[in-house]
Amino acid sequence: MGLRVLVAPDSYKGTLTAEEAAQAIARGLMAELRGSSIDLLPLGDGGDGTVDALGTALDGEFREVTVTDPLGKPVCARFAVLPSGTALLEMATASGLTLVPPSQLDPFEATTFGTGEMLLEAGRSSGDIVMGIGGSATVDGGVGMARAMGARFLAADGREITGGPRDYPGISLVDFGEVTRWKRGKRLRVMSDVDNPLCGPRGAARVFGPQKGAREEDIPLLDSSLRHLGRVLSTASGRRVQDIPGAGAAGGMGAMLVGMLDAELLPGSSLALDLVDFRGRLDEVDLVVTGEGRLDSQTSGGKLPLEVARRSRAAGVLVAVLPGYLDFRSGEAMPREFDYVLPCFGGPAPGGAPPVEEAREALIFAARELARTVLCDERRFDGGNKP
């Protein structure tokens, strides 16, 4: 049976990039589905690897710029300029968790300054910017980014405050300075899949602080600092940014992007699929295969594999998901949008990611199992599936 298959996975966090995952899936499928055509479309929805995946899929021109990492050291950040002229960035390449050793994570010192430097550089190439903000190492409310772009945070006496979150309660005024001129004629769309507010029980400090080094006793101070920053930023921008869904994304970066740069916070998975014209790629496809490191209750919140499944099903195309792990607790329902679900590993995800080679071989094996299942289910493909 010759099928037309589109392989469109996200990365398998901590193990395989989206490109590596797509190659492994294709290898498994080709071993069984002889005579089939298999196209690869690695994807990303705003976190690590998004620029590489989408930039490659869209024949973008990759560019590099040396910026400041979360701890103040130089790092080479990478972004892409697409044929449409859109600049595609990811915050993780400048201010990401992977740039900081776990023992050095510090929510009071880690800065987004490098993200601001990268934005400035990308703005020289394009007035249309798309930026993913997943995987950050920071809880600075985007203040570092703002400073890099020319904003100043001032005390009541006019003194500039240059410290981290511990010093935010002393801020009385934000002077956007050159940023106001920079953003004219520009459109900034932000890929973000969280709707957390800036502060409070679901805010940046409480929800995202621990993964960035915050101890339980640090969270009240971080939260109150971000709350104060939100009030000052709201006064400066004329928008109540602290209550905007997604303001708490990337340690409060969402609030600063909206308040200072008039950014649009958009679901990362939907924006990614729009960029690659996913619907247009389905016209000659019988089966879509997607995947990610873990399929769990958060998947229903709009993670990329589920959006792939929804759009595939709407086009009448069968869809399979090959997650690293299935991790649903009692009473949690698995999304019904997937026609085939074949996890690579049994049981819930462990604390750490599996070794790369082990993950690759497991994904190849799962893809072969999927192919055998499809061969046994040939009637589902007879005559096509599209309405």
C-alpha cells in the first residue's frame, strides 16, 4: 500500500530535536511502508528549536548575533529571516534555561538583556517579527530586555534603578525612550501557550519561578516585585498589562512585550502552523504523524501535536501521535483527536530524559509499529478520507 505521509513532530524535550525526531519516525515508517512517499515537516511552537525547525521548513536565512546570556556572559544567538521578510526569533537562544547550569540558576540575577539585543538586531532586518518565548531562565519581568532596547527604570528622585527584582519596589517611573521610536511600523507576534497573569497564585513567580531556581521562600518577594512592576508598567503604557492572559509567560516577559512593544500574544502552536501553511500541505496527504516528549493533560491546553491533529482531522486526514510517554492521571481523558496513539516508552515520564540514542531507537520502533498497524487497517485508507 503506497501512502502519502506527512511527518510533523515537535521536539522531544531533552533528547531529540524536531528534525531528529522527524528523521527517526521516517526511518521507522520507510522500513514497513514500502512504496509510500514520506515528507518531513519538523515543527516548534516557541520553545527551544523553534527557529531551526520553522526556519528550515520555510527556507529562511539564518543569522547569528552575539548577545548577553542570562548570567551576563556573551552567547551566540540565532534567528531566521523568512522569504516573506518576517524575522523569526526564539527567546531561549538568548535567555534560555539551557544556557545556565542548574547550580547557577538565580531568579534574582538572571536577565533577559540578551533577548532585547536580539530584538534590536532582528529589527534592522524586518518590521514583522515573530518571537517564541518558551524555555526562558528568567523571572525579571522583561526588564532586562527593555533596558537593552533603551528603556530606563527610575526612582521617585530620578535615579535610574539598574538592579534585578529585589530592587523593583523602588521603581516609580518607566521611560521608554528610544523604544517608542523603534517600534513604529513594526509588528511583533509572540508565540506563547500559557495564559498565566503576571502575579498571584497563577503568576510568573509562583508557577514558573521554581524551575528557574526560585526557592519557596523567594516566591513572595518575586511576586510582590512583579506586582509593583506591573502597576508601574500599566501607568506608563495605559494598559492594565498585569491582568492580560499570558502576561506571566517567560517570567513576566509577556507583560513587558505587551506594555512596551504592543506585542500580540498568540497561541504558539496555531501561529507555527499558520506560518508553514499546514492546511495547504494536507491536500495530498493520507496520514499525518506527529509527536512530542510527553502526551499528558497539558496537551489539551493547545500544545502543538493536538493542534496538528485538529487541523488534520478537519481536512479529513488520519493522524497518529508517537509521544515519548503517556502521562494521564486517573480521571484525565486522552484527547480524542488522534486516530493512533503509540507511546515510545511505557508508564509516566521519569524525572530525567532518556539518552538520545535510546530515545531515537524507541521512536524508530514505535514508527514501525504504527506502520504495521496502518497496514492492518488498510480499509481506513481506501478511497481516501477527505470529505
